Amino acid sequence: MSSPRALSDIKRDLESFVGSKIRLKANRGRNRIVEREGVLESIYPNIFVIKLNERKIERRVSYTYADVLTETVELFVYDKQDFEIRIASANN
């Protein structure tokens, strides 16, 4: 049973990017894919929170590490040169 190990690896990967600019791509079902940019705000034992600034409204969304494991949510972090790096995928 490798799932708990994979979830802890995803959490550990995300911990190093707290405060970083992130782009997320979430599959909301029925061919609805949402892409947003924000900041990885905080990490909790079962979820992580991303702060979004959309149309001058500050919003927070949370996802579970299982969402990343099942690739319902894909996360990309921006480095100093604004290149995207895919993080915390189940295949890495």
C-alpha cells in the first residue's frame, strides 16, 4: 500500500513552496477545467490552501493531497525567471 507514502511525499514537496506563486489546473468534472494563479498560502495535515486574487477579490481555495495524487489538480510553480515547473505530481 504505497498511497500514504505518496501523500506524505506530495505534502513534503509542497512545504518547500509555501509563499510561492503557483498556477493550478483543476478538473472540476464534465469537461470543466479551471486554471488559476495564486500563492500557496498554507499547508495542513490533510489539505493545502491557495490564495487567489481574481478581479480585485481575494479568495482562498483548498485542495487535498489526494487531489494531486489522482491528478484532479495539477500544480505548477514559477521560478525566478518566470518559468513553470510542475510540482507534486503522482508520477514524479
